[in-house]
Amino acid sequence: MVEAPESNREGHAPAAAAEVDDWFAREVLPLEAALMQFLQHNWRNQSDIADLRQDVYVLVYEAALRALPHQPRQFLFTTARNLLINRVRREQIVPIEAAVDLDALEVAIDTPGPDRTVLARDELRRLQLALDRLPPRCREVVIMGQIEGLTGREIAMRLGIAEGTVSEHLAKGMRALADILYGEPVALRRPK
């Protein structure tokens, strides 16, 4: 068995082997199916997969002896990614598929891709434009209630208005936002 060093880079005491065993069983082993899928998708030689899994486990366990990772899933997949990159580097001939697949590995670490980031920014812009179209008092109440998370009573106290008025402004503002964001375009609406 590998002995843990006296201390780690961050100055924390090393984790006890029993603590690491419990952490590994609780946090890492449940991710085995996802890890296997990740390895199978990103390594062309399927006969190497079980060995790769074990190598990843050894690296993660040894690192945990120095200090337990705060984000086990991300740490596991980053370790697996780095192991695959190192293996590809050691090979004399690098197939084009390996290089392409290694660029796509970031997806497995639960980071949003550029397309999701662009969509989220677009949605935020649309929401801001919709908020800007609300009457000033409605906008103020909606922002305090839905974005800042204040209660009706807190909003009423801040604005010096009755709680019933806050409820009316909030309902009116939310209906208007729903119409602006999700309603039919004005040209398609039926006359009332």
C-alpha cells in the first residue's frame, strides 16, 4: 500500500487511508458506469479500457491520499482525460480520430459548451429587453420579487406601498413578461 506524505501542497494534513477508502467508495465508484462510457467513447482500443479504468482509479486514489478533491466527478474525468492524452503522446503514430476525440472531451466534465453559453446570453438579453418594456413600478416589483427573492411584505416595506398593491404589480408584471417572451406576435393575435 502507498504511504501518504506528511503534508500536501496546501498545508492540509493528508487524508487517512480509511477516510480515503470511504470517500472513494462513496464518491468515485458510483461514477464507474459514466467513466467506462467515457473511456469507451474516447479510446479506440477497447481491450485497453479495463486497464485504463484501473489506472485512473490509482491516480485518483493516490491524489486523494494527499488531499480529498472538492469536486470528485470533475476530478475523475479530468484525470481520465489527462491519462488518455498522455497515452496518445507516448504512441509513435497518432491516429486522426484520437486527436479529434480528445478535443471533444471537455463535454464530459460538465462544462457548458459555447453554443449553450451563447443561448443563455441570448435568453438573458431577451429577458432584459422584456423587463425594460414593463412599467417602472411593475419592473421594480418583479425584479425585487423574482430576481432578488424578496417577499411581498419586504417589497411593500421597501417601496412604502401596501402588500396588495405589490401582489397586483407582481401579477401584472409577470403576465406582461409572459406575453412579451412567450405570447403570440401582435400581428397574429385575434381581436378581443
